[in-house]
Amino acid sequence: MRPNLAGKPAVEGPGIGLSDAARTSFDLLVQAALARNLAGEGEHAQVQVVTEFPRKTKDKKAVVLTIASDMFRLVLALHVRLDAEGKAHFARLNRVDAAEWSEQAFHDAVAECGNVCCGALNRELGRYFVNVGMSTPNLLDREALAYVEALGKGHRRLFQVNGLSVDFYATLFVAPFAPIDFRAEMEAQPDEVDAGELEMF
């Protein structure tokens, strides 16, 4: 089903926003992208919605990417650990020896992983929206994500990815510029995505 295309892009106005189905669909598409692209060989990721970061999180950096169209702007941030455990996970994901990686190679691999996750999401959104495009990844301090407040009202979610050698968190923010109503048509594997109270379509 194609989204409702009524209305011209605007920051605020009557009827502008996301339907419940659209919110759920964005959530499911993000969960699937994270589960399928953060797990290494033999691993099965579970992705769930959470309300807050743990008090003593080790995630100090985030790979931040943007997907934009004439109907919305979406920000996806993958929170990562740049410590030895994080490096070991990304090395396994890339099938390389962590000891052979320079810090720059490690950071590049982290950014590319975020790029792959966002690219998978971008391809799925292209089934429902025209003229969608994504930015290149930026590795930023987690505190820099406060800038999303400047995008105005929108849909926010925090996801936890577990079942891997390290846990991950990801932040989703969608700012609509038009009425958006769509249902994602996808088949999520039960052992990949834990949608909690979200309805599977």
C-alpha cells in the first residue's frame, strides 16, 4: 500500500503527522534492518523498544545517518562502543582479526556497518515513498544527538539489540512534513525481531 500523499511538505499544519500504522511500520523496518545487519555468522539478534539507556552505558559514540524525502526526515543513530569488546564484535562481523585493525580501520568498519543498516532501511522505504535518499555516515559524540530537538515534533524510539557478543542501542527519529499513513509489508523472522507490543503485518 502506498502512503497517503495528500498535502504539500510543511513543518507544521493541520493533518500533518504519522498515523499509528506508519509509526509501527517505521519501527518494524528499523528493527529488521538492525537485526539482519548487526549479527555475525551464527548469531541471532533480538531487537526491542526500550525507554532509556542503562545508567552506566559504555556507548560514547554514535554513527548518525539521515534519510530524507519530500514527506519526512528520518535520523537513525547506531550507538557503539569503541572499546576492545566492540572492536572484537565488528572484527567478527567483518571476518577479520581484530589485532590487524588500526583504530582508523576499526572506525571505518563501524561507520560502514551503520551505513549498511541505514541502506537496508532506505531500500525498504523506497517501496512506499518516492524520492528518498540517505546521507553518508558520521561518527559523532552521543551528546550531539540533541540536535534532533531542532527538527520539531516527531516520532522517537530507542531500540536495544541483544543476543550478540555486545549489546547495541539505536535511536530513531522521524519528522513528518505531510500526512503519512502506510503499512510495511514484510516478513520478520521470529528469532530476528522482538516487536514487543508492536503488531506484525
